[in-house]
Amino acid sequence: MKLEEGIDLYVHGRRAAGVSFTTAYKIYRAFLRSAGDLPLSQICCHHVLQFLDRHSTSTVAFRRRHSLLRHLFEHWAAHGAMARLPMPPNRPPLRSHFLPYIYTKEELRRLLQSACQSGTANDKIHHRTVRAAVLTLYATGATVGEITRLRREDVDLQNGSIKFSGSQLKVSRCIPIGRDLVRVARQFAAWQRRTGRHTEFFFSRIDGKEISPRALRGYFERFRRMAGISGYLGSSQSPCLRDLRATFAVHQITTWIRRKEDLNRMLPALGAYLGNSGLESTERYLLLTPERFQSALNTLSPQKAYARWRNDPAVVQFLAGL
């Protein structure tokens, strides 16, 4: 089997499993152009290193491409198309200094009030759309990209659920949503119908086109400043739209600790709800919970991670009421 055929078959299989793999496919095609359409058995470490170790390649890009190629080669090695993995050593990860900002409930109310007052005649996104999108981000813990790509058929208001398509970093999932979000979404959908904004995207621009994540972040930045939310004292990082995901997770963990819920059971469910493939990405939110809960957190040591959503009726009912 040659490289091009191997890439196409592998990507087709991943997409059939619910992963979009758009960016990954572009990286695989770039490697194909670099190495040539060689038989998989003839690809060696030199070809991989020549593609990865370019002068302009950052550590983050190097590690991402290294991971993608490794998974491709592991797949075909398991199927007998390659004898060994032609992978050079990976670069060590860079230490991240990013600290998400956790909004308080009072700050969230101020943000939503500012969103209603921030509309101008030149806006390409209606302030009601921005407000509804921000509420959905906070109520589901979804990523900004997942919200802007959300299509109308993905939102089931009758059964109270939202379906998010997968990506390279997040698994596809259909999650239950709370009654308050269902009510807000119904009001928003009714307003869209009345004003003729009923497009294929659940959240769209005034002209009906898809909202870009960058544009939504820009609108959020405007009314965040109007709300007077400047971030942590002494921090050079300003609060941003993606911090709503961390805020959602921390608020849920805080609620569970107050209710003395079993975090060994609930954290894996929260990870699946957020689209994380493992527990490690969810455990980091434990470090962001208020200091007064640290004594309780020190007694908890989650050991089991569910790689995919499990239809536990009790967990579904609990998450639906968040």
C-alpha cells in the first residue's frame, strides 16, 4: 500500500467515526507532498524528520504533526502494512502559563446585560444572537468553534439535547441540556422566525452566513469591557470568551462538592459532556476551584476514566438539571 491510499483510507475511517479531521487531512497531504507517494513500508525516519524539523516549525506544530503521523503509522503497522514506526523523537512540550479566568455568577449577569446594550447599526451579528451564543457556551461548556458551527438540526428543543460534531481534539457527542437553556433557546428560535433569520446555522450573522469564532470573540470583548471585567489583579491576561468553558466546569465541580457528590463518578461524566477523550483534561479544573474546597479535593483521587460517553440514566438526569 502506498502513502496516499493509506492516508485516504485512514481519514475516511476517522470521519466515519464522527471526527471531522479537516486540519489533520491537510497535514497528511502536506507530508505526502514532502515525502512523495512512497510505499508505506519504505517510509523512514528521514522522511518524517525532513517534514517536521523545518526552520519555521514551532514546538506546538511539531508535536501536533508528530502525533498525527504517529497515529497514522500505528494504524497501518497494526494492519501489517508497515514493519515499524519511522518516528523520530518528539520535542518536549512547552509549559503553558495560561490561567483561565473563572467568571462569578454576578459577572456573568453583567456580561449578559452588557450584551443587550452593545448593539450598533454597523453590527454584522445581532446582539440577541451574541447573548444567546454566550449563554449556550456557559450552559454547555462547549468550545467557541463548536457553537459557531452548530446547525439548526443539531439542536433538539423538544427532547432537550444538542449534538456537537467532532473535531481533532473533541469527540462528537449528543448532550442533554438544562430546562433554563431550553427555554432561552426556544425564545431565541421564535425571535429568529419572527424576524426572518431562520437559517441553516442556529447562530448566524444578520445576513444569514456562518459566524466566525474570531468575530464572536471580538463582540464578546466589546461587552466584557462594558461590563468592567478586567481579570485577575496583576495578571497580564484578559478574560476571554473561551474562559466560559472553564467557568462551566469549575461551577459544576463546586456544586458537586457542596452537595457531597461522588467526583470519582461525576468527573468522567463531565469529561464526556465536554468532549474530552480522557480524564486528564477534566482533572485540571479541580485546581481552579475555590481555595475553601481544597481540603475536600485533597481527599478525592479519581482513578477511572470513561473514554466515551456512557448512557448512565442517573448521570444524564443529573447533567440535564445543571
